[in-house]
Amino acid sequence: MKLLADENIPYSVVSVLADSGYDILWIRTESPGISDIDVMKYACQEKRIILTYDKDFGELVMKDNLCPSVGIILFRLPMKSPTVIADYILNILKSRTDWEGHFSVIEEKRIRMRPLPS
């Protein structure tokens, strides 16, 4: 699974995922400051699932249908230490294999998934 971490994803998460064998790029080092639409285009070109805390991606892909997407995972988690968040996200990603093709919302006690528009 190829991932693209939005700028708002902490380095601790990117580092833990990379150390665990995930193919992950981080917007903060690849193309800092680009727009959400450009993040989506970049993810589409690279065939990567977007990891983000930004709710705007849901509107862009589901409501406005602006860009095709491989998948988007939106985290709605309470603020905790970076290490706790990184470990939690790693365990969540490992828990499923069907992230592609979905807009997923990860909350502390549940996962919601909707198929992406074609």
C-alpha cells in the first residue's frame, strides 16, 4: 500500500509507518504548501492513499468530485502524544486491507468507510 501523508500528519506517524515497511511520502518534504487539490492530483499520479486530518478532502472528492482518488483516510482523533497517535494509526492501518477505493474516517472507537465515486 502506497501512502501520501498530508502536511498535517505528524513526523512521528510518517516515521513509524516508514519504519514498518509502508511506502510513504510526506507532503511537508515533497511539496510543502501545495493546495489540497494539488495534493489529490499528486496522490492520483503516484497511486497513493492520502492520510490527513483535513476534512476538506472529503468535500473535494465526495461532494465536488474534483479529482479521482485512490483512497483517503481522514483521522478524527483526540490529541495525545505523538508516539501514542503514531502507534494507534499504525495498528489501524494494519487492521484492514480494503483502504483503496474508499473515503475512510478514523475515530477513536470506530471506522467509517464510503466507496469513492468512480
